[in-house]
Amino acid sequence: MIVPMKKVTLYALKREKEALLLSLQRCGELMVISTEDAQPQEGFAQSAEELARAQEALGFVYRSVGKRSMFTPRPEVEKQALLFVDPELEKLRDEVAELERKLSDNAARESALSAEAAAVAPWVELDVPVEELKNTRKVAVFTGSIAANLLPALTALAEERDSAVQLLGEGAEGRVLVLYAPKGRAEELLEAAKAVGYVPLMPPRVVGLPRARAEQLAAELDAVRKEREALTEAMKKLAEKRDELEILCDQRATEHERQSTPAMLTDYTFCLKGWTQADRTEVVQKAVESVTDAFVLSFEDPAEDETPPTVTKNSKLVAPFESITDMFSRPDPREVDPNPVMAPWYWLIFGMMMGDAGYGLLMALAFGLFLKIAKPRGDFRKLVKVLLFSSITTAFWGVMFGSYFGAEWFPPVLFVPLNEPVSTLILCMVIGALHIFSGIILSMVNCLRAGDWQAAIFDNLSWIILLTGIGFMFLEPLSQVGTYLAIFGAAVIVLTGGRANRGIKKITGGLLSLYGVTGQLSDILSYSRILALVLSSGVVAMVFNLLAGMVQGSVLGYIASVLIYVIGHVFNLAMGLLSAYVHASRLQYIEFFGKFYTGNGRPFVPMSVKAAHVDLK
Amino acid sequence: MSTGTLIAIIGAALAAILAGVGSAYGVRLTGQAAAGVTAEKPDLFGKLLVIEALPGTQGIYGFLVAVIVMVRIGILGGGVANLTMEQGWSFFGACMPIAIVGLISATFQAQTAVSAILMTAKEPGSSAKGITMAALVETYAILALLVSILLVFGIQV
């Protein structure tokens, strides 16, 4: 059902605002809404910045040591511990930020040093200090490089001109070398050398022997790398405190929510407006009373033009299916909650689409264990529960259809879909028709709630009569009754469909309404997808059984057979789950919700302690 | 083996081939889009995987019809039946709905699914709506599958 909401208005003293916000956040029952002249608290910008800093530190830790695996339990924390920021944890965050800075410094230094080392490396064989590598009275000195395969040409050129070539190491663009030429022929040699591929290259900016500089650089690089190792080690140690950083993030997020709560201010007072569930007003009242006795607190029913957020409250069995509805759209607070009707249909149809007792058992095991061990939260938890619940119907329909891991271990209670596709198709249509009828009935409920009994009977009940009649027409003993019902239903639709129009349009409107029968019938035909999915998962399973059977015969064959069996069925189960999830949802969203559902509800997000990374005790 | 049986086998092969090619092409498109989004938003991987796999079902449907034909004409389990030309062409025709619709609907569904992936990237909460939009395209592949199945079972051997 949809929980009725009350509009909350609170006036209190400005100096008690912090304490009141804290108390309201702790109780977790008030969703504050923003009004035109409301503004966030003074510390809003700062808390946003602090939250970002905490998240950045946590992100850095995640990058260096990874997130927690799905199966490790989250830390458990008292609610109280998240309400205030722990200064010890702030220190930890600063340490992480400092370490991050040092690591990036270290990386920058390392890349600068290694770049220089790479530039000096080809010159280490030079046996004179770099600054002395200049022209003498009679000899001109050039430095440069040339590709290794062009070197002989250059050597020949140099010899022809009484010059010497001193070969050094291999540089980025070829062999590095020094040319010594008599001053008279230097220009000529240089021209000729450039023609065969010689490129001038400045020696590195080093004082003294390059070898000495290279050794110095190697030592420095070594030191930098050692430092990095030490930093990484320190990082790993800090990362063990990942849990604490996560707690800090949650504390900061909790603080930021308080700071961003919109309130209207006067010089001495403030005003909060918001929503709460009608049966929780006392909790809100107590939260306020525990802080101060100087307040005015009122709870009102929503006005005509106000749309409160939607809270649905259902039994434990139905609640997980709310996630399926919410993914489409939350119900409008004024309409009937579709979940109690939708849940059993989803459950039944999902199981029918899977339709295998063995798979039902596997699903129960897998999703049951997953819930126990990984303890998923939020909507994901609900989804896993939906799948767990649906394992029951999967097994049920498996027994009905005699399908056990794709094999017929026991004879079917109903029939085997592969042998009797037409009977299965009819079963699917009947289920579809009943599903759609329940949607039409919900539409009637909505009409009656709005006080429109004409719409309930003429636009909804008439369709049930017409469609039932069409169905009966195919059943031999009832075909006479069916014909009458269908004619009666159609007559009601034609006569009343245009009642809102005037003149001749009363009749054309009615005929146009009857044209809707094509839509209704195609909706029912759409349930034939159940048959298609039952057959596809059944046949694929059968094929894997067949393949596994074919390779048996030797020891190796039996091993391969087991592998094919296991991998094949896991694959088929996964694909089957995907199809059943998608198509069971689609039948709800389009065929079922299409009959009555408005949606467009907003979620109810009360001020509360933000436990995004931890579990509350 | 008679020519009729040969024609039936070609039909079954085409069902698996064409629908499979369509799905492979479709999943390629969605896979590329999903990979691009995952690079920026790794958290969405789970949601995107569901949308990515949507155009993959047509290939399974084609495979399914091919297997049913194999069972009917006795290639799987039992001796191969000697079909007449009429029977062979009947099986061939029965395979065509899922072969052709499977091929085309998988590629079209992939385009819708790519849009759904981009929508999910912008608005992660709307993935269910995107899935529904893409699933609407699949309806016609399912109808073709049903026609193929009912035809294959309706042929007298």
C-alpha cells in the first residue's frame, strides 16, 4: 500500500538549528524540501569541499590497493559514530593526501632524472670533460649523430679530408660521434657529412666527464626509486586503514547533508518544510522535543496541488518486487499501489519462462548463498531476493513441464511444452488474459476511488466481458455463451465509448473505442513470448545434454562430458535468467501497467545517516 | 539421403546462420558502446551488460529452430528420414521467419540498445526503461520464432 504522508512545518530558534538538524537526521524520518526563499546552511561550501577531499583520499587508496571484494564484510559502525567527524580520521586523511603528494613528486623527479640519464648515456665513452670539447687553434670539433647503416659513408668522407671520427654510444637518433677536422676543410666536411645523413647534436649540458654525471644520475635514480618503494610500503600500511577512510567519507557525507538542508531564516528563527510518513509524526516530534521546547511544529495533510513523495509499504514477500516497479516509475501517491498485484504475477511468469526444476534448485542455492555471504544492499538486494523467490516458481513449472536440467527425469504433471506447443501456447494466453484482467480491475479501482463509476464499468468492466466472451468462443461447450458475452461487451463499448462527445461523435467515438480490441488482443498475444522462452531454454539445455552424452566413452570423454554439462547449463541458466528478467519485466511494464498505471512518483529521501560504505549496527 | 532432406538441412542451417550473424553484428554494436561507457563509468558495467546482451537472443532463437528441425528429421537421435521434396521445402520455409526476422531484428534491436546504453550513461536510473525500449523490438523476433516452431511441428514426416 502507499503510505499516507504529512506535510511538516517546523519553526525554531536559529541558535538551536545545528542541534535540531542533528537530531532530525538521527531519527531519519523527515525529508526536507526546498522552497523559494530557503537557503542551505552557512557551512555548505566548506562541507562540500571537505567531502570532496575525503572522497579524493579514499579514491587514491582505492586506486593503490583496490576496493573491498564483494564477499568481505563491510565494517559495522554505530549510527552515532557517523554523525560527527572524527578528528583522528582527519589526520589519517591528511597523511594519505601528504603521501599522495610525495608519490607524485617522486614520479615527477624520476621521470626528469631518467630523461637526463637517457640523454647522457651515449656520451659516457667521451674521455674529455664536455666543456673542453671545443675548437682548438688548428682543429675544428663537431658533435652529432648518424644512423648506424650510414656510418661507413661518413667514415670514408672523413678519411678523404684528413679528419678523424670518434665513435661514442648509441643515441636516440643513431650513433653519437665527434668529428675532428682541420680548420681549412671543416666547412667542406660538414656539408658533405650532412649530405650523407649526419645530424648535428649538442653534447649534454654537463660539467666534467659525462661518465661522472651518468654515475651521479644513476645514484640519484636509485635513491628516488628506493624512496618510492618506501612510500609505496607506507601507502600499503595506510591502505589497511581503508575502512577508517570509508567511515570518514560517510561522516563527511552525513555532515554535508545537514549543511545542505534548505531552511528559511529570519534574524533569530528558522523554518523547515518537509514530508514525513503519517504514522511517524511522533518520531519527528520526539526528535525535536529532545533538543528544545521552543518550537512550533505542525503536521498537515497534503493540499490538492501538492504531490508528496511516494513510500510503498508491503509485506516482506512483496517488498523486493517494488524494485521492479520503481525501475519503471514509482507510483503516484494518489493511485493504488500496483505492487501487491504485480508481485505474484511477476513471480509466476518469471518461473514459467525459466520452467526447469533443476535450474530452480540451482537458483535457490546460488542466490540464497549470495544473500548470506555478500549481503548486498539497496535495490540490488531486492533484485537478488526477487530471483531467490522466483526459484520456487521456476522449480514448480519445471515439475509441471517435466523438465529437470533439460531432461525428462520424471513425467510431467501437465505436459512437455516441446511435445505440445499449442497447448502451452493456450496456457500462456490464458495466463496473459488473467494478468491483463487484473490490470483492468486495478484501473476500475482507480476510477472508483476518483468517484467515476461510469469509467469503471463502461471503459473497464466492458472489456473484461468482451475478452472473456472471445475466449469462451473457442471452447466448444461455452461458445454460445461466449458469443453473447462478446456481443454484449462490444455493445456496451460502442454505446458508451463516445459518451463524453456531442452529436454524431457519440457514435464514432464508440466505434473508435471498440477498435481498441486490436490493442487488447495483441497484448494477450504478447504472452506467447513465455512459450518461446520456455522452449528456448529447454531446447538449449537438451542440446547440452546431448553433446555431453556424445563425448562419453573414455576417461577423457567423461571429463569432457562433465565439463560440457556444467558449463553448458551454467551458460543456459545465465541467458535464461537474463531473458526471463527482461521479458517478465516487459510484460509488467507494457501489457500490465499499460492498463492502469500512472507512475511518476518521487522517491522519499529523508535526512538520515549516510552509511554508503559501512553497515549500521 | 534424399534431396528433400538436403533442402531441410539447408533451411535449418540458414536459421542458425542468419539469426546468428544478426546477433553477432548486434552484440558487436552494443559491446562497443558499452565498452566506451564502461571506460568512463566502470560502476555501470553490470547494468550495461544486461543491455549489451539483448540483441544476442535472436541467435539463440535461430539455433533453437535449427535444433528442432534436426530432431524432427532425425539427424539428432535416430536415423535420418528420407524426406520428399514437398517436405524438404516445407521445413525450409518454416525456417525462414526466424532466419530473416532474426537477422534484421537483431541489428535493429542493437541500434535501440545502443541508444539505451547512452541513455544509461547519462542517467543510470533509467536503465530499465532503456531495456524495455530495446525489448519491444525483440517482440517481432519472438513472433517469428513462434511461427517457425509451430510450422516445424506442423509438418508431417
